[in-house]
Amino acid sequence: MSEQKHQSQTVHTTGHAWDGDLQEYNNPLPAWWVYTFYATVIFAIVYWTIYPSWPFGKGWIGGMSNITYVNSAGETKTHSWNTRALLLADLNQAAAAQKPYFDKVAAMSYEQIAKDPDMNGFILSAGKALFADNCAPCHQAGGQGKVGFFPNLTDDDWLYGGAFDKIHETLMDGRRGHMPAFNEVLAGEQIDQLANYVAKQSGIGHDAAKAAAGDALFHSETAACYYCHGADAKGRKDIGAPNLTDNIWLWADVPAAEGSEGKVAAIRGVIGNGLNKGVMPAWAGRLSPEQIKVLTVYVHELGGGQ
Amino acid sequence: MQKGLEDQLGLYQKRIPIFTRSVKGPFRRFKTSVLVLAFAIYFLLPWLPWSRLDAPAQAVLFDLPGRRFLIFGLTVYPQDVIWLALLLFIAAILLFFVTGLVGRAFCGYFCFQTLWTDFFIWIEHKVQGERPARVRLYRQPWNGEKLIKVGGTHAVWLLTSFWTAMSFVAYFAYAPQLVVDFFTGQAAAAAYITVGVLTLSTYAAAGLMREQICTYVCPYGRFQSVMYEAETLAVHYDARRGEAAHGRAVARAGQRTLAERHEKGLGDCVDCGLCVQVCPVGIDIRDGLQYKCISCGLCIDACNTIMDSFNFPRGLIRYDSEKNLAAATPAKPKVQWKSLKTIGYGVALILMSAYLVYSIGTRGSFDRVVNQIRQPLYVVLSNGDIRNRYQVRITNKAGQDQTYLISARGIPAGALDLGNFSEITVKPGHSGLVQASVRLSPAQAAQTRQFELIITPQGKPAEARSEAVRFDSPARHP
């Protein structure tokens, strides 16, 4: 204790004096702090030599750690360290790891891929990622679509056919769904009759008399619905005309409408206003053939396929 | 030399070197036995062979790249993380349980910091000699002798640290191959980094920092003090007997026998300082219970040796409780377990251990996870039927390929559709994915809230496991 007191009573100054008696205490930094500081200085110098650091002219000093990667154009590039180059190099690695699987995809038929347990796992994971990146904005994350906008891919109804080659065709070339607006050519009364006929086909509550009139109209040359939807109203897959006799609704939001009158009104809206928003973009050229093949199998599995 | 650090104020206290004197006694023997046993297990276990069909022949192997932990006949997968949680829980409860009864027994006898420090002190003792020789060596200026002895000590420490690190790494790769690879520069970078870091940290912790780890770094030592009760047994100095009316005093002529000392009002403590000299954390137990005391019992051995040589009764320093020491007529110290806290910890310990044993004993040969696909929850099909889809993940924990069959209970036959895979074969340690879909008519769907998926390993119907899953329909989600 005596040593402690001695220390606190002794005043260490820098030895300078201003205005006669103004002195400066000398409180040196702790040694561990000073040495840590020196260590950080050395660290910084080592860092400069390895990583990009100083601006120099119009560019910068790149440091010694370079990253080599292959860009999307297939050119091999070497760049001083940066996170973008690092990401591209990582993506190269990931692509190399996936390549054996994509090679297999290219070599196998759809049926072979779908029945191979190993490939099934790959389709489920790689297909999910591809679907999420490219398809989910419209068809939603699980492929459930959105009534009134985008078809549901998880049900058993396929507008253009659910076989592998049909799905492949849809993906490659895209689709354009169209229905004319019948408000322009038919009277409101007639559209009402047609709506009741369509409701009857799906077993929804309807006015029997109007439905009978609608039946005649459906098959007449005035409205000519059967051109596209078929004489049996079951649609035509070759032109993507939907089946009107099932429980699946894409454009008229029948499931959400209240009461049979509401449901008929929803159908009436679609007949009257028509639609030209059923556009699916073509993916040929945007995705590689193997990626489209993976997506074909993935989408096929979503709805059970045909 | 070995003053308590409290006496030294100031923020940046230089470490006061501690030179412990060796001592003989039951506590030293116990500590040595634990040390030998622990070192034998730690250093030899990675070399124990164990024949396996599909993995390296090493009894304990933490196969990180393969995501499995091979422990004798047991293969543990990451999915069994609950066992780790249970183990940690049991370890924590065991610590609380024991600390409440006999104080910091873990610190004093079992902690690896204590074990390695003990071993490093033993090396120091062997190279540099007993305490007085070491103190002399410390004080003498640098010369050839000091250079060789101190340098030699540090060299052996580093070697021990290195082999400690090597042994640690050997748990993570096939040991015989790893050691060869390591010295031929073929081992993985992770091995070199781990060995480097562990060598340095072992050397620093057991050679240089020692008791400072317990005092400044270790949180366990600090929070164990809150578990002490007045009844807790701990290493105590019997101040009433040692100090008596006029305090401790050295045994010189006229105060050498108990009768003479009691007549003069002197305590039984002959102030030989041996208890301080043997203390690995450099405290004086006669100052009372302190947070630095790791409760290693060496001062008890030291004091009993002295008491024996003076023919005084043993136990001036002993395991005792604060309550007993303060009592008017101290009884024989004994473990006081009859408190709600101790019994509670004991029950928790037994329950959790039983659960762990049960869980390991009854684990199936495979793991299964059934996830209902939630986007969308249900699909209305063209004829009005409702379809739900499920993703079934089966992880094979058995030692060989296994085929699994999936069936359903609680829904009509034919409602379950497994697509292209009515059965799936999974490699050991791997997982297989199956997409299952269930299709029910609206009437059935309205009645079905849940059903069971049954996964049966082919040829082992007894190991079948079922999983209850939900069925969603528009009737339940208007």
C-alpha cells in the first residue's frame, strides 16, 4: 500500500512549463494498447499488399490477390479482388458442381428423368429454384397461380395439354390466350343467357330458361362460342380454349363470388369484356435447353401431369 | 511473492508468478488419478480401432464432411441434435447439482484448464526442480543454466500443446492417416489451422496464463459462487481453531505442543505457509472463502502433512460448510443434500439422463419428415375433388441401403398417389424425397381433418413409423 500512495502523490509531467506554472501531466498509454496499435499498423500494410486499397490515377492499386472467373459471355477474366468477381467465381464453381446433373438431364428422356430417384431429388431442388426465379412472379411460389390472372399449375387441368412435350412447347414459345369481348356483338340479355348456360355446365345455380336460351346461342353462329370451346363446351387444347364444364376457373373468379347470382355475374363479366391478357412469355433463348427441360419436369410434377 | 492480487491496485496489474510446491496426500492422489484417466481417454481414444462396414475403423470419429458422428456402435446424424441439447442440459444440471453440494468440484478436479495446468506445472517441476529451485532460477540473471532449463520447459510445454492439438484434430479424421498426412503436408488446411490455434491457445492457457484464465476469463468459476449455500461443503480454514485468542504463530520453543499453545492462547496454525505455497491460484485460504479458490484441496493435503508432523489433529483446513464452522459446537462435516434445490436438480438430472438413454435406445433406423405443401394448401380438381400434396423426406440411419414403402391409413384406398415412386431406396446417411398427393371427393374431404402416412422399411414391418398429417379442404378454409 505504501508504494501505491507514493505513486499517487508523485506528479509525472512532461517537463514543459508554460506561463511559468502551466504544466502537462504525462499519462502514457498502457503498453498493451500501444503494441496493439502497432500490430494494427502492420496488419494494414499487409492488407494493402493483398487487397485493393489506394486510389491511383484513374483506377486503384489492386493488390496481389486476383480472382479468375468466366463471365456470362464465356470469356475468362482475371480481376483484382472484389466481391463481384468473388461472386462470379463462386457461381462458376456452383455451375461446375451442377453440370453433371444438367448433362444427365440433357441425355435422358423426360420419362427417364421422372422415374429416376436421384434425378427426382435434383428436379425438386433445382426446379424449385428455377421456378422461383423465373415463373413465380406470375404463377406464384407454389405454382398455384391467381384466379383472374395466371393459371394454376398444380391442378389437373391443362389449357394446352399436360404432356411433357406440350409443357415444353409452352415454355419454349410462350402462349397468348385471347377471347373477344361480346359486349360489342351481343345484347346484354344474350350475354346473361350465355352466362347461365356456362354456370349450368359447371353445376352452379342458374336460371333454367336462360340457360336453355344460352345453350342455343352457344351453338349458334351469332355468338359462335363452340368455335373455340367446342360443341360439348369442354374446350380445345390445341388453341388453349378452356374447358367450361369443370370446376376450375381461371378468368372468372367464381370460387370467390358470393351466391349463384354473384357467380353468374362473374362469368358474365368475362363473356362481356373478353380478355387479351393471357400472355405467357417465350423462354427459349432466356433459359438454357437443360433448364427448360428441368422446368418442364418440375411443372409436370406440380400438377401430376398428363 | 504469492500475495493475493487484491492487495495490488491499479488497472494493468502485472501477473505475479506462482511457483507451487508439490505435495502428497489423498487430494493430490485423486487429482493425479483424474488427470491420468482423462489424459488416457483424451489422447488414446482417437487411436482405438472399431471395425465398420461403411466408415473408417475408428471408435470415435466426428465425420464432419459426411455429416455424421461415429461413436462406437452408434452413428449420430445432425438430425439427432436433440441428444446434444440433452447432453448439454445434463452437463449444466450436473454442475449445478454438484456445486450446491461440494462447491467447485468441477474446477478443482475435472476442468481441462486445471488438468492441463497441473500437467504443465508437473513438467516445470520435473525440468526446473522443486519450488525453491524454481524461485531461485526465476530471480537469477539469464545465463546458460537458466536458458536451458526455462527454454526446455517451454519446449516441452509446446510439444505437449502440439500433441494436445493433434489429438483434438484426430477426432475429426481417420487418425493414422491424418498424422501421416499432417507431417507430409497433405492434410486439409483446416487441420493445420486448428492445430496451430489449439497449440498456441493450450500453450498460452496452461503455460502462461494459468490461474488468470480461472480468475479473469472463465465465466463458470464466477457464476458457480451464486450456487453456494451456507450448507455447501467447501475448502475452509477453521479460523477459530487456527487463530484462537492470540492468532497463529510459528512453532518455536515453548509453543511447540498443543498444550503449550493453548495455554498461551495461540491457535493451532503454525504459520508455515505451506498451504499458500501449494496453491495453484496463489491465494491464502486462511483469508477465508475466495472467488479465486478452485477448490482443489491441495492446501488440505499440505496442512494435514504439517499437522501430522506436529502430532496435531488433522483438519485445520478441511471440507466443511460455513454453517457448521459458525456453529457453537461444530459437527462432523457431511454432505447436506436435503434441500429443495438439490433434490430438484437431482430429479432433473435423473429425468433428463433417463430420457437421453431412452431416446438413444429406442431410436428408429430412419428419420422421416412429412411436410404438407402449403402453396397452395389444397387444389380443387376439374371434377371437384380436393387434392393435398405432401413432401416426404426419409433419412436412412441404418448401415446399409434400405428401401422404404409409403402407405396411408384413415383415407380410402387409392386416394394416396405417390407418382413415379411407390417405394424409394436410400443410401446410408442420405435422404430421399418423395412427393405424395392425396385426392378425396368433396364429401370425404369435408370429413377428413387428418390421416396417417406410414413409412415401412422393406422387410422390417416392426420398424414402421407413422406420421399424422393434416388434410385441408375449402370446407375448412372458406
